[in-house]
Amino acid sequence: MKNERIYKLVLTALMAALSYVVFTFLQIKIALPGGDATSLHLGNAVCVLGALLLGGVYGGIGGAIGMTIGDLLDPIYIVYAPKTFILKFCIGLITGLVAHKIGKISTSKDSRHVFKWVVIASICGLLFNVVFDPLFGYFYKLVILGKPAAEVTLSINIAATSINAVLSVIVATAVYMALRPVLAKSNMLPRLGKESACA
């Protein structure tokens, strides 16, 4: 495909916009003590989908930018924007690393092999988030923001993050497996080469 880098940048921007829209407008917000909130959303599914399509770096950047903008435009979440950027970028990096460097889904023609590694990569990226989002959030609230409600909200954050992870694995896998043959047939599936360590 000609202009591969431009195509990846356009898709990264599309993933950023999509993750923003899904996170901002399709979330179920749960109020927490101390004026905080958490939410059930599929923004992470878009981040994982981006990493499966574009590799870890581009996919992670797309998801991180979209959900960070969502945080910046929400008075409740605005203080968590730096945390969001770091964690969502890491979801993309981990998913891309497992899917493309270990599972080699971008070069495989075996749909069962691709499906297996898409599921494994999605679980790895989102399992990272299930562990580190609540922990990072706890220390961020306690140390940086000085919020005493950090302990009270920890278990609720773990539950919400776990539900988001399960739903995101299912949705990202289903959408990727549906998109992959269509993009491959039309020669629009990005080729992931050596230009990115986590592509």
C-alpha cells in the first residue's frame, strides 16, 4: 500500500476520535464518595482494536489521546488525564506487542491462529489495566490529590475496571475478526514491519 505512514496516522486519528466518542457519550457514570466517579465504558475496546489494527504504538497513542481528551473535557475526570494517557498507551503497547511480535497476527493467514492471539493479546493488555488502573488511581488520589476517599473507592474501581475489561475483550475481538478479512481483501490492512518496536 502506498503512503503507509499517512494511512496509519489517519487511522490513529480515527481511533482517537472513536475512543473519545465511545468513552464520553456511551459511558455509564458511577458516582463515588468524595466527588469522584468511575464509569462503565468501551473506550478500552477501541484502544485494543487500534493496537490490533495498527500495532502497539499507533493504537496506544490513538486510545490514549481520545480518552485523555475525554478526561480533559469532563470536570470530574480532568485531574486524572495524565494517569489516563499513561495507562491507555500501555494497554496499546502490551496488546500490540503480544499480538504482532509474539502472535504474529499481521502475517498469519490462519484465522484460528489469529483469533487465538487476538484474544490472548486483548486479555494481556486489559489485564494490565485491571491491575494497574485501580492501583495507579489509588496512589494518584492519595499521594498527588490527597483524597482520603481513595481507600473507599478502590474496590469499586476494581469492579468497574474488571467489567470494562471483559466487555472490551469481547467487543474488540469481534470487531477485529469482522474487519480483518474485509481490510485484507481491499488491501487496506496495515502492514506492520520493523519501524516500531511494539508494532
